[in-house]
Amino acid sequence: MKLRRRIFVVGGDLTPFIGKMHPDFIWKKHPDFGTRENPTLEQSLSAAINGALESTGVDAAQIEKGFIGNFAGELFSNQGHMGALAVRANAGLHGKPFSRVEGACASGGLAIVSCIDALLAGYDVVMAAGAEVQTSVSARDGAGYLARAAHWDEERSIDEFTFPAMFARRAKAYKAKYDVTDEDIAHVVAKAYANANKNPNAHMREVKVDLAHASKAGDTNPCFLANTELKDHLKVSDCSQVSDGGAAIILASEEGLKKLGKRPEDCVEILSYGQATGPLGQVADYTVLDTTALAAQEAYRDAGIGPDDVQVCEVHDCFAVTEVLMYEALGFAAPGKGTELAKQGETGIEGRIPVNTGGGLIAFGHPVGATGVKQVLEIFRQMKGLCGDYQIPNSPKIGLTANMGGDDRSSVCITLRNVE
């Protein structure tokens, strides 16, 4: 989408992303098990919303419209009607038009797209937020809930863990086509954990995973699928986290900035977005993220930039092979060459094009509805020098996010420019 008005990210906030292995997550191995509870879906969403208002100095009454990204609140938390849930966060939001958008793991990105469209339609100050709680049920039950993002009748039976199996299928095809090894792909995992270890909000901030561990299956890093044809192609370390958390950002037009008393230089400008949707269950080539490629092409075209212009990027690494495929879909690497970027350090924090500087879905965490919102907030924070120990050394001018739902069936790509 080529924007007819200038649109800015004013700022935002997020909760820590937590789940098993996070020091604050209450589970059977935590000393507070049975005496404390983890944050609920409403608490995560409310904390992100109020944090965004506080960090930006925006009064809730100044928000004119809002969109909430959430995939499976009804299943994990017995809660739908997310727009009305969100305005409970602050009395200043009562009566505001808030609604939910859903596109599986791209729900957060779609919330931002909806905000952009609202600004183009005439609103001036809007909010995008996303939240998910996924630790309320067993891993197997959760896998069944998340399988609703696939074509249930045709794809659910691939494995009890449907989505891990679908991306094991991609890893198997990619390795066979390009003679790529598990160790080649594992460089993505090692990078993710190294970055997350510097990020105080990351789910796996205290968990160390090096290249040797990520490269091979073993007792502490098992291949867990039941599907015998796919089992060898996915290990626990290849997977994104089952996380709880929330994120929220505030966007505004130029007129909105004046209402808020903000300068463009305090903000990050959104240049364009691309959105594409593919039919469920109909993947033409397991070695290509074709829907993401379409969204990226639109975003690049309408921003007047290309892959070589991007200086910081957040991509949807739901599994390790997905980040490799994202490099290629976004034009950072030729087909079959994606693993070389991570192996050579080019996507590291000090590399040519830092990707997923806070740890990505693999180690920062993946509360499904919050992820797309978090991605844009992370680009904002990198551009404004707010990332602390994982801040990239050079001040980036152009950034890109790629948020994907399902097996590359819904995709949102957003380009951003640092205003100085």
C-alpha cells in the first residue's frame, strides 16, 4: 500500500514474553508454584496498552480508534470480544471504537495494517495492540488449538504437532533441494539465543543454546514428531517459544502529531505496507515463502526501496528454517543461499543487515497475537537507540518487518524510516 498521508509510530510498550524456562514464569519447577499465578490475557493486554500510553505521554482520551491482534483467545483463555476487553484497560478508552483482527500468527501485523488504513481514512491517533496466552493448556492441546491456522480437514492429521510437522516438511525439502545441513540452519538458532541473552524482555533470556547444541538432536534437544517421514527434520531448538505476553504501539498522522505535541523527529515513519494471502493447504513449493515474497514486493515498490536499502529487520522465525526462507523471500539472499547469511554473521547484531536483534520468535518468544506489533516496536526501538545491550552499533535509517500467519498463508510486510 502506497500511503497517501505521512504516518508515524509514536512509540509503544510490551510486557516481558514469558513461558517455561523464564525465571518469572510459574510452573511445576518454579518455587512459587501453587502460590502465585501467571498474568492472564487481560492483564497482558492491559499492561501493554497502559505501558504504551505512559511511555509516550499520550492521554488515553486522545486515542481515536484501536485494533487488537489475537488468534485464539477463546481457546486458550475462554475469552473473545477482544476490543471490549481492551478498553477495560483505561477509563479514557471507554467508548472508543476498538475491535479485534485475526490472521493466525499475523494477527498483530494485521492490527497495524488496520490502524494504517484508519489513518488513511481520516483518523489521526490510533492504537495497535496484541496479546496471547498459550501456557494455560498442555503442549499437545495447545498444538491442536494452533492447528486451526492450518486447513483443519486436510492438514491436521499430518502430526499431533501440526505446525512443527508442516515446517519440518519445509526443512526436509529445503535441505534436499540445496544440500543444506542441520548445522547450516542451526546458525539461525545460535544467533537467536545469543541476542535474547542480551534482552531483558526475552522469554529465553537466561537459556544458553550454542551452535553445537542446536545442530544435533539428543536427549536435551529431541526430535519429537510422531510422523516418521518428518521427525528427523525438526528438533526442539528449531521451534519458536510457547509464550504469553502483550505489545502495543501508537500511530499518528502529521495532524495527530500536532494534537499530541510530538515532532516527526521523535518518531519513526511508516513508508508502506504489503499484505498478501494464500489459500489454506495449497503450498506450491515448500522451499519458497511465496506469499511473503508477494507482500514484500508490494512493500518495497510502494516505499521506493529495495532489499539492499534495509538496515534492520524483524522476520517471522516460527521455526529455524523459516528465518532462512524469509531471507530469500525478502530478497536478502538468492534461493538456496539463505543459510550463508547467518553463517557469515551478516544477520547478527553487528552484521550488514541485523535480523531479529532481540531474539526473534525462537528466543524472544512468540505470544501469537503480540508478535507483529512487537516487530514494529523493535524496529522503532532500534532506530531510536533504545535497545540497550542488544542495540546495533549503527543508527539504522530503513527497517522492515515480515509477520506471517500459518504456513505462509497470510503475510504482512511493513517498511519504516527513521526520522531525524
